[in-house]
Amino acid sequence: MKYVDEYRDGALARGVAERISAEVTLGRAYRFMEFCGGHTHAISRYGIEDLLPTSIRMIHGPGCPVCVLPMGRVDAAIALALRPDVTLATYGDVMRVPGSNGASLLSAKAGGADVRMVYSTLDALRIAEDEPDRQVVFLAIGFETTTPPTAAVLRRARERGCRNFSVFCNHVLTPPAMGAILADGSSGAAVALDGLVGPAHVSTVIGTAPYVTITERYGKPVVVAGFEPLDILQAVLMLVRQCNDGRHQVENQYTRVVTPQGNVKAQADMAEIFRLRDTFEWRGLGWLPESALAIADPYADFDAEKRFDISRVTTADNPACECGTILRGLKRPAECRLFGTACTPETPIGACMVSSEGACAAHWSYGRFRQRGTSPT
Amino acid sequence: MCLAVPARVTALLPDGMAKVSLDGVLKEVSLAFVDEVAVGDYVVIHVGYALAKVDAREAEETLSLLREAARA
């Protein structure tokens, strides 16, 4: 596939990895967090940690929207789906996320609830138009990448006056979560990082400019990178060079797709159709101020939180689950006593095991097969 | 979740839609968020929407930087 295969060349990857090994400063440790689940998955799948020198540790960040969706919101979505008048449409990734008592949208569907998997927000609107007697609720989750498609469908639903369609909005924002991780790193509540691999497709939407405040406030470099293995290796090399030079700048490795200003059209739609929530709960990270979006007043008629009585109960995670400490880089997946026993991808208990992009699921699928002693796990 | 794939535009359709080819698999996607797309361009697709155009020159530039790093 053009623009994919070229960036998966194994020989080139080994060459870049050798370059990284040649440039790391002897005796220095480099702790880099890849914020995105997409990067976490690629790092595990392509064995990138095995190519890197042992002085570089990759810490898997919270950038997996399925993983950080709190249980209370999952429970609310399940309650909506169980209403006899409601058809709940959502992306496939969301259907397996466990709420409390192990229930998920998939198990609700098995129990008779009308839950439908869609590829695109437009498919959800089509269901509403085809079935005017049903209340079709689109369960929207995701970072800035996934937000413009939700904005587009809200605009279209309003234009067409589609009264039986609404959106249960759970969109979250990347920069506040990055800031929270770095602030925790400064206070000791998270591992102190030397740099961040910044998001690939979130940055197509928001651009690279929003990370400038973060690099300035926390003095850590951010390198925006694509999701292919060579993209990630090049970003690591760029981070190593910044650390060695004592720089903390925003750099863009993914220039074939990401620009400094991002997608201005999408940003304008998001600004018009959504508003900032005062605070929002992140699974594993707790309540973060101004870290999520709600539907703005002109579109309130299409807000499922206004149309239906949605409970705002906060449900606590299993106390034995270490997702919170793993997302902060303080523990590794294998150090959780639920890992691989009670908690597996088939029966996930914690957020990080839910999606293939979660740190625990990536370690379960790939990382645990690595040879012991090659590099830190 | 934020995965997005590069696809080649094969036809422009009414209502701001386009037909794209993902290595031979054809899909209809929305061009609501990208400007001046022509047949033959590559766009990055996420959940049925094109989010950005792929800049062919930058793509080649990245590869030459990678080759340079691997050679040095």
C-alpha cells in the first residue's frame, strides 16, 4: 500500500536503530512516552523496543479513547441501549468496553438491546432516517481525530431536521491529558519523562501549535510522529537529539500529513458545534479540568444527555487494577496481579486491556513473548 | 481508535463525497474537511471522512531523511 509499505522497511529500520544507538549518551537514561494507543500498538507489533538501546524506555500513554472512557459513562450508554425505544449506534471498538459488573454493550446486545456497530457517523444518521420510529443515539467517543466526523453528522442532522437522532458525546482532548501527565511527572505522581512522541492523526486536526505551550511549561520536547514503525524510530531519534542538545521544542516527523496549523475547517466546525466541559473523568487518570467536549447550545436538541435522563454516577474501578499507575508509567503491565490471570483481552477488567491499543493488551499480544533480558519490558 | 489510512481518490461524487481506493478496496468517503481534492490525490481516511491530503513531496523527504540516518 502506497505511503504505508515504504515506512515498514525492516532493513531501513535496523539502520535507523543503529543510528539511535550511536547517538545516545553513555550512562544516560531516556524515558519517552508515546501518548497514542496507535503508537503503543505499533511499538509492540513491530518489536521496536527490541531495536532500541536499553537506555531508552518507551512508556505507554493514555491516548486510547476506548481505554480512558470511564465505567460510569459505559454504564450510562448500556442503560440507554436497554430502553425499548432506543437504537444505540457506535464504533466497533466501543462495544466490548466493560462497565460495572462486567456488562458491555456487546452483552447488552446479546440480551436483546438494539445496539448496532457503524463504520461512520453518517451510517448512524442513515439508520435514524430509515427507521423514524426509533430513537437513534450515536455514542460518540474519541480524541480530536474522531471529533470532526461527529460535528459533521450533528450539522447534517440539524439541516435535515432529523428529530429521532441524537449524540451521546464523550469526546476528549489531547493537550490537557498530556499536561496532566507531565505535571504528575514533576510532582512524582507519574514517572518523570524526557520527552513525548506526539499524536499522529490528532495532529492532522489540531496541528502542532497546541503542543508549544506544553513544551514551554514543562521543558520537555514533543515530536509528532506517524503510526508506521519507521515514523516512530525517526521520532525517537529526533527526541534523543533534542535531549542531547538540551532542547525542548515541538518537532514534526509526520510532515506528509500534519501541518503546524492543522485542519482549519475541522477546527471551525468543532468550535461551533461543541463547547468545553468544566471537567471530565478519565479512566485511570481521574477528573481533568477542561479536558472534554459537550454539545453546544445551538445543537442542544440533538444532545442525548438533554433528551434522555442519563445517570451521572461515577463507578469505581476494580481496586486491584493497576491501569492508573501503568498509564502514569509507574508500573508495567506484568506488574499488575490481575494481568493475564483475571484480566485478559477476552475478559478485560481494566481500561488498558480493553482495546488492542491499550498498554496491557499490547503487552499481552506481543510484549510477553519477547526474550527476557533483551531490554527492559 | 485514531487509526487513519492513506487512500487514492478515484472519483469525485455529489454532496462532497468521493470514491477512494484502499489498495483496491473501494469506499465512499466524505470530503467535508479537505479542500481542492482531485482524482489521483491521496487522502488520509478516518471513519469515513478525509482528514488531510498526503503531501507527496514531504513523504519523499521523510524517506530520504530516514535513508540518510540509516547510512550515516
